[in-house]
Amino acid sequence: MGPHARNVAAQGQAVRHRLKPVLSSRLPVRVKLGIYKAYIRPVLTYAAPAWFALTCETNRIPLRAQQHLALRSVVDAPHIVRNDIIQRDLGMESLDEFVRRLATGMFARADASAWPHVKHLAPWHARPPDARRLPRDLVAGCDSPPPD
């Protein structure tokens, strides 16, 4: 999943670069934050409930960096301000939390579906022998066992 995560980060960087004049303009922060949520974040999180759990921590760093760079340009913060402070002041959830929320909603809708092929989209099952993470691990967390 490394090449995919790097490609997604590059696409996010391209969108952020194209929107740089808008994000660095004198528009209200609320409007620029809406532009981030409408144009940049969807590129970074497209189909993320399916692949985000399969990426290692090293491949998630460029994705988080794109979010931090976009939020930094929204508020025009200097480099000495920490990313978590910007995120907290804007009331933005982290990329990991956002993807976890997306995955929770997706799996809840799939489990409640009347269609059997959707209902069993990503069933709970025992951990594979190689202990790799599964998409459902975003919802339950890696340390908790699947429900019976």
C-alpha cells in the first residue's frame, strides 16, 4: 500500500498547490476551511476505509503532512506554531480520526443493509497468521479482538 499512499499524498499536494492562491487570500478562515474540507480532504481520504488500515505508519506521515500544510496555509501560521495547536484551534479532527469516523459509518451501514452481499462486505474474522491489519481494525482498534 506504500505506492498508493504516496500517490494519494502527491495528489493532495497537487490540489493544495492549485488552491494556494485561494488558501492564502484574505477570505475568512471559515470559508478557507470549507474549501479545504471540500477539495483537499476528499482527495486524501477517497476510499480510505478500505485501504488506510493496510498502510504502515511510515506511509501515513505524508498524508498527515498534507493536512497540516493545508491547515497551516488556511490560517497563515508561522513555522513555530505546532500542527496540533492549529488543528485544535480550528476544531479539526485529525486525518486518522476522520478516516475512523468514515469507516465506522461505512461498516455500520453495510452491517445494517438488507442486501446479503453488502451485509457481509467485510465480516469479522480471526486475525490472519501474519498479523496484518484489516480494514475493520479502524473501527475496533488493533488491540481489541473481533466480537463473537
